[in-house]
Amino acid sequence: LDLEDENESNVPAILGDQSMLLPVVPIREGVLFPSTESVLTFGRKISRDAIEESKKTKDVVVLLTQKKASVNRPKADDLYQIGTLAVVERRLNADGKLNALVKGVGRVRVDRFVNFRPHIKAVVTQLEDTYDDSDREEIEALASHLQKLFRKAVHLGKPVEFLNFMKLMSGVTDGELVDQIASTLNLSTDEKQEVLSTTNVRDRLELVIELLSKELKVLEIEKDVASKTQEKFDKTM
């Protein structure tokens, strides 16, 4: 095993530019949201090369999700054009694969692809969360409602790390709140990409509330079934 400890990345210096030329890592399935982190495993050479190339860009990469997971060497049309700006915090090489602890730090839009070999590079522009001043009160109400729904889901048995749960209940911005809750939901890749592509915070809150509400219904049905099953078991005993 070859373990490399990475120096703390100078992310603000990278983010200061309006447009950035960065290595792109294609993701077969799923989405890494801003304000979240995850350990990802990269087996394809184009992905490993892009992660290694990030050493030249202060450990900053762009994660783009593929429209079809089966495509092995994706081209422009195979990738969503809205992705996640991420920092590679640690790397671990093992058995020909590269495991990386990756933290999402923002949304980006691809302006143009520069090359696809030996790995993908693209010029991207960072996308900021947008707010309409007239929506401030509604955003506050939606964020509060989302917190209540998420708390209810956890009480119904949704598995969430305790420290993450406490952090989400206080001390994060509305944009961070909705992204971090979205990252815990059982969503399809297309649904996750829709959330990622929604930069307006009010619209994103409404979307994630709708998705979380659907998951809540499933949790309530599962709890009801489990309760009835237990009652039958107790009567039999």
C-alpha cells in the first residue's frame, strides 16, 4: 500500500479565477454534493491520471457524472455539463486502484473540454447559489420545514451519523443544508444530478423537500408493516 498524506489545499486561490482549466474525473454513477465528502474508488486509467494531475492544480478536480454508467471512455456528450468542484484530501493506492478522500466545495459548469487523452481536462466556471431578495422569508420557512422532515425521517429509522445530524440541525447555510440532506437520500443518479444542477436555493429546497417527502412515506409504510408483523408474532407466541 502506498499512502500519501496531502498538504492542505489552497482552495481559495483556485476559486479566485472566473474560469479554471482543471482535470476532470468521470463518475459512472452517483453525485458528490458540495459541502460533503466521501471516499471514492477509481479503477479506470483516465480517472487515476486525472486524480494524479490534480497535484498540479492544488489538489482541485472536477467530478462529472456520466449519463450512462456502461460507457468506459466518456466523451463530451456522455457527461453532464454541471459538476462538482472538489478537493482531493488524501490518496491511497491499492491493487491497481486509487482510493481518494474527496470533498465537494462548489458547483461548476463546463465551458469547453480541452482534451480527453490521457485524461479529461476542461475549462469550467464556478456557479454560485442564487437567491431572490423577495424569497428570503419563504427560503427560511422552507429550510425549517426541511429540517423538520429530516428529523422525522431519522426518528423513523433513517440511518444518519449522529454528528452529521447535529450539524444539520444548526450552524449551516440554507444551501449547505439542502445539499447535505440531499446527499443522504436514496435517489437515482438522475435525481441527484437534478439537485446538483439547481443553483436557485428556493427551487432546490422545494425539490429536496419533495424527494424527502417520498422517502418519508416509504419509511412510514415500512414501520407500519414491521409493527403489524410484530403484533402477529406476539399473538402467536
